[in-house]
Amino acid sequence: MQQIIAGFQVDLLRKKIKGLHLYVCAPDGHIRVSAPLRMSVKDIESFIVSRADWIRAQQVKYAGAPMTAAALEDGDTILLWGRPCVLTIREAKVRSSVRLEGDRLILSVPKDAALPQKEAVLNAFYRRQLTDAIARLMPQWERTTGLKCSAWQIRAMTSRWGSCRPDTRKITLNLHLAKHPPECLSYVILHELMHIRIPNHGAEFKAMMTRFMPQWPQIKALLNGKVPQD
């Protein structure tokens, strides 16, 4: 039975088992929970809340995987700032667009639109979201650190979340950061600003990161989809 528990859409199965089992499943990161027949919903909810960060990390990992030909279909799970949204496909009356309605992302495209066309419209939406967030956060972190980039740009990258050229102080940020929790964007912005002063990832770099963002190792782990340690 599918239901909303602790803010997540969960496939809940009742079984003759003693313990509770939680799975974040490929390829779309949907959640499945197997629970004992008599376990209360409150206890199930408490368990899900305790693993919420891990759940989001796994969903982010699946969202960052290369899209297949079957991706971006009506009912798929799409992430926006780490929040799972249900993709709703509608036929565009005038022009293609994306808008957020509650927990749904409404993707309006021409009838029978192919995957590349859907991706292009969705990526344009992500770019607008990310542009607004960077424009707000970059000046804040520049004031905090005393470091200032000369310019920044957004690119869809496959091997890194960001980059900085210390000689030009130009920063590039990954388009797919718009799929991740907002604190991940702040972490990457700070990381790249630090490279204006420190070109490596040595002890001085880590000390400066800790000075401005003590929780940066946990955010890095979340961004890279690692299971948090209890």
C-alpha cells in the first residue's frame, strides 16, 4: 500500500516478520518498507525519520545517474533541492514549460516529445533555479570569507560538482546541484571560493573549510551519496 509517511511517499508492505526493513530502490529512488503486521504507523514513521538523511542521499545518487530511454515518464520521481517530486507530463498548449505545484513538477511539452526534448526543458528549469540560488548565496559567502570570484557559470558536468581557476578567480558550478539539498550548493560554493586562496585540498584547506562550515564533511558525504554513520 502506497502512502505518505514522514513526508516521503512509501510503498508499505505488512509481513509476518520481526524487524522493519527499509529500501531505497533503483532506478528512481522510490522507498519500500516491509514492516511487521502489528507495528504501529507511529513506530514506522519514527524509523523513517531517523533515516531521512540517508534516504535523501540514496535518492540523490539515483537522480544523478545517467538517464535511460525510459526516464522522464509520467509518475517518475524527480528531485528538486533534495525534495522528491512526482513528475506530471502534460501536453503543451503554447510552449514547453516546467512549474512546481506542491509535490508535483508539471512538465508541459509537445505531444509525443522525445527524451532529449524533455531533458532540455527540465534542465532549463534547473538552470533557472540554480541561477537564482547562486545569485543569492555567492555574495553571502564572499562576504563571510573575504574572497571574491571574478565570475561564475553553470555547466552540466559528469565528474565534479564545481571548479575554480585561481588565476582568473572564475568558478564553475554543476547544473545538477539543483537536484540536491540547498546546503550542498553552499558547500560547493564555499569549497570553490577556498580554492581562490588555497589551490589544493591539504590541511590548510580543510582547516579553513571547518572554520567557515564545521559540518562540511557531513554535507560532502550527503552530496556524494554515502550512507551516514550512526
